[in-house]
Amino acid sequence: MPDEPKTLDPAARPAGSTAAAGDVGATAASVPAASVPAATPLGASAPGASAKAGGTAAADPPAPAPALRWTLGLVTVGLVLAALNLRPAITSLGALLEDVSADLHMSGSLAGVLTSVPPLCFAVFGITAPRLARRFGPAAVVCAGMAAIFAGLVLRSFATGTPAFLAASALALMGIAVSNILMPVIVKRYFPDRVGSMTGLYSMALALGTSLAAAATVPVTAALGGDWRLGLGIWAVLAALAVLPWLPLVRDRALTTATPPGAPAASASASASAGAAPTGGSGPVASAVAPRVGRSPTAWALAVFFGLQATGAYITMGWMPQIFRDAGVSASTAGVLLAVTMVMGVPLAFVIPRLASRMRTQGPIVVALGLCGLTGYTGLFLAPAGGAWAWAVLLGISNCAFPLALTMIGMRSRTGVGVVRLSAFAQSVGYLISIPGPLLVGVLYQHSGGWGLPIALMGGLMIPQMIVGTLAGRDRTVEDEC
């Protein structure tokens, strides 16, 4: 199948014009440059952008218009605020899980089900993200996702029983699910020449939101009178703020790299002549032949890698505070230890994607992170309280497989449409794989009476994670395999 996207109007590209390099990732060397239309990076000028009707081009391309810079700045703010909201609904619950379980009369197995709800919702609702993005545009879907997070967190704080609590949590997680899928798509759409750095930026914000919720939930709850409902509901304020920057962008329905609303007409014509259909506020979505990622071995390796790292992450977020509390650590210190684990991702989530984007293969990074996880789980098994701070740091480093997986999603496809498909496939299948993990940990804990077997399970999963991650990190794209 073709490797490169086609425009809605092939006639829009003059005969004999050359293509501009738009997407991150090199085009196949065997394809002549003149025959491959590529989208123009946002904020950059395409060949012919300043060409006049008589065919004379200016020597220096014009600088991006103020409206374009404003749009890109707004998207950057939106990405950061959205990323800050992608985990507090989960890690805030982990810090108060014992209080919630006691108040709602949950057994250990039912609490394990509760910790399995996030990956289940991510898998189920994440599948809908590509269709919603095609229909409404990725920015509008992310905006709706932030609104769903806000509504779910507010409703959860008023839940009086387990069913209502799960339903409200599912609403918030639905918003997180579609936003999870579309974050790489937004980056590829607006920043095709800065995939590594922008992925690092929102991954760093995601880690910051995760650690902030883990560290602050218990003391904030105590300051509000000790009611867990207020401690969980307070995070709705952050979600409400995240809705605002996406509102001006909801009419931009394009999935592929093209000129955003507010760009000058010259840039729009440049995109058209470079092979990308210009998109206006509610104009048509530029189409491309989407790869059948289910036929790609790399896509499957990436999905399994994503699933195994998600398993470890959600076990950590859901159960690690309880592991430390059962080892004699106080509730507040256990929350801080979880925050330490999460905060390790703040600097590393920015560094790792940038490093990965400069490497032809990402296998060495996968192995290094896996070895940190093995060491952390071994220490947690042997001396959970004695070396608690060291194990928290090592597990935090290991959890940075998440931004690495997001970066590889952007690198394993050459087109914007391909990234949509690959992101939805890898994350949906991956989250399905991760569902049994937290539940199995809860069952093992309840029936064995200790944390030995659950921790052995967590450590054992590091081995296949390193294997499939190395396969997913090979220098190839899904378009080459399907």
C-alpha cells in the first residue's frame, strides 16, 4: 500500500513541483521526491510559499504570522494543561484507596477491580478516539475529554455507593482515554518537526500532574477536614482550567499536518502546493491512506510493550502506597513515596523522548528502564520499608517507559493518519493487556496474606517488557510492513 498520504485534491499540486519534508521520519529513499506529496510543518514555510503569480520566488521565506504563533502557543498551553489532568483522577484515588474502600465497604478483590477500571476504560473508550477525531477534529475531542474529566471528578465526590463511584470514575476515565490517544496526534499535527521535544514537554507535564496528586491528596484532604470526597473532588478545578485553551481550537478538524486556523493565506497556498490540503476552521479533513496496523509486527510489539508498561504503572499507582503502609510506613509518607516515584518522570519524561528521537533504535533505553524496574521490585520484595526511598526512585525511572512508548508511536509511522491508527491500536490493545494486572495483584494479596507473590509478579513482567520493547524500537515504520 502507499506509504505517503494523498491530498483531497491532487490537482492542487502543480506538475513538476517538489515535495517538502513535513512529517518526522524519513521518506523511503527509493521514492522520487517529486512524486511524494508531504505536508508542510506548522510554523514553517513550504517551497513556493512566497512565489508570485509570475513564478518568481523570494529568496527568504516569510516569518510565521502572529496569528499562527498565537495558535501554536495556545496549543502548547493546552497540551500542558491537558497532560496535567491525565493522571490525578487515578493517583489521588491510590493515596486514599484505604479510606474509600472502608467507607464504601469494598473487599480487597473489589478494590483490585477498582484499580483495573482505568486500563479497562482506556481500552474501551480509546478505540472511539480515531472516529471521533475524524468527525469533530482532535482539538474538539480533547476539549470534550477535559470537560468529561471535570464532570466525573465532581460526580465522584458525591457518590454514596460503589456503583455510583465506579460510574463517575468511568466518566472521568473516558475523557482521559480519548485524550491519551490524541496527544501524539496533536503533536504530529501542530509540531511535526518537534515530535521528540513536544512529546517530552507533555510527558513531563503528565508526570508532574501524577506526582502532584499523589503527594498533595492526603495533606489536602486533612486540611479540608479529612473527608476523602473533598480530597478527590478538588482536582476537578484543574480539569476546568484545562478546558479553556481548547475552546478556540474546536473548529480545527484536520488530522494531518496542515495550516491551522489563523495562518496567512500564503501559508495555506504553500501547504496546498506542497501536497497538503489546506484546512480552515471547519474545512474538510485532509485524507490519507491509513495503514492497516493490525498486520504490522512492529505495531503488535509496540502494543504489547505499551500494555506491559501500563500494567506496572497502574499496579504502582494503585497499590504501592498500600504496600508501604503494610510495611509500617505512615499514610502520609506512603503518599510522598508514590509522589517520588511519579516525580521521577518529570525530568526524565522530557529527556527520554528527546534522546529516543535521536537514536535509530530505542532498544537500549528499553533495557535500561527494565533493569531499573527489576532492581526496584527486588528491593521492594526484600526490604520494603528499609530501602523505601531507593525503591521509589528506581520504580519511578522504570515507569518512564510510558513517554518512551508515546515517542515510539510518533516515530513508527510516517503520516499523521498513520499515527492516529497506530496510537489507537497500541494504546487500546495495550490497555486491554494491562487490565488483569491490578486485579490479579489484589486477588493474590487477599488470598496469600502478603505482598511476596504480587511483587514477584510485578518483577517478572519486566522480562517480556524488555523483549517486546526492543522489537518495537527497531528502525522501521508500520507503513513498511502493511
